Amino acid sequence: MTRSKHIPTVASARLARELRSLRDQAGLSQEIVAEEMGWAGSKLYRIENDRSRVLVRDVKRLLRLYGTDEKQAEAVIELARLAGEPDWWHQYSGAIPEWFQVYVVLEASASHIFGYESELIPGIMQTERYVRAIMSTAPGADSDEEIERRIKLRVDRQARLTEKHAPNFWLVINEAAIRRVVGGREVMCDQIEHLIHLTQLRNVTLQVLPFEVGAHSAMAGSFSLLKFPAADDPDKVYVEQHIGGLYIQKSQDVSWYSRAFDYLRAQALGPAQTLAMLRSVMAELT
């Protein structure tokens, strides 16, 4: 019987982190644990990196091997049960590339998201008509139904902006992204108006990087820096490409992107100046 494909969830990502931490605390290597469990060497690696589903009964065996105390074991076992429950976005899983599914999980569990966009309005801030205009330019032969599912996913992701425990978003957008007329003047005008509305949210800080700045620290392209509430969950950087995504977790590399973002927001227009520019662009469009 073919096993169903593993789709990461917020709970499964946390479970993977907990199991890795408990193994480290027990002073056991992946090789020793795999041998004790009777697994191939790669199986534990995949479990600890949220690339493979782990059964509750196997979690219980791991916890016994690690000597986890009863109270903590109960919490981890409950987490293992939750890890099998689909997140809201699973209904769109067929329309999301596998490499982007990981980002949706990270975005859903982050406490702070810092990002720079060079060409586009950030995905989580795009209007439906703006998204449709972008997707109409992409090469390929996606069906109308698949395109609509992708659009619906992107719109539903925006609910994260206004949830009770929404992360803090601090985004810097290149002036080119608000000047480029995507989908026509009316579509772009609506998109700018939407950005103006989002700047009123308590957890959103938006800045425009003006052309007059000249050369800057992110000339190579866009990126997102994600921070998480758990102290043992390291910061991560996501760099999206045309047909894939790059996830960066190495501390010195993440630090480089963190410094680059600090330079960007120092050079960018302040929130009030950004709002004034958005209103000016909107006036030009109308």
C-alpha cells in the first residue's frame, strides 16, 4: 500500500524541533537512535527535519529511548496527534508547489516577518485582481481552475495579517513595485489603496525604498527573514526563485540578511513618508 505524501503543518514542524531537542538532551546521535529503532539512517533525519510523517507509536518509542519524563512526554505525544491534523491551507495543497508549502508553514508559525520586495507588491498584501494579472503573465499551461485555487490561497493567506495572534510584519518595497502598473491603472490604483489600508494595522510597518537611494544592500533581489517565538527555533531566511525556493538557516548567513534588512529600512522612507508617496502614486493613477 502506498503511503500518503507528507505535507508539513505548524504542529509537525514543532514536533520535529522537539524530537531533535530531546535527542540532543539525551546525548544520542542520529545513528545510534536509528539503530535502536531499527530504522534506516535517513528516516530519523527526515523526521527531525519535518520531511516525513512520524506515527504516534514511534514517537512514544523515541520518548522512552530518550528517557523523557512523563509530563513532557504527554505534551509531545499530544503534539504528535495534532501533527496529523491538516492546516487551513491543505485544501490548496495540489495548487502549491512542494517547495512553497514549507514557507506557508513557517509564515503561519512566525512571530516576526521582515521582508524586502524588489519588483512586486508582497504576496500577503496583493489584491485579488493584482494576483490575477501577475499569474496571467507566467509561462506554462495551468488550467483556469488551478489558477483560481492559487489566487484563493493567496487571498486566504492575508487573513494572517488581522488574526488575534498575527505576527509583526515589517516590509520594505522598492519604489519600482509601486510604480510598475500591473493589470492596468484601475487594478494598480486599487492595489495602492489596499496598501494604504494595511498601513493602518498595528502589526504592519511598510516602507518604500525610493529610487534616489541608488545602490543598496539588496540589489541581488527579494528575501524574507522569519523569527519564531520559541528560543530554540532559529531565524530563517526564504529566497523565492522562479521554480523553487531557498531556505537559509546557517547563523552567519541569516545574520548577513538581518544586517542587510537593517540597512534597507534605514535608507527607506519612514512610514509617514511612505504613506505620502503611496497617496501621491494613487493620485497619479487616477
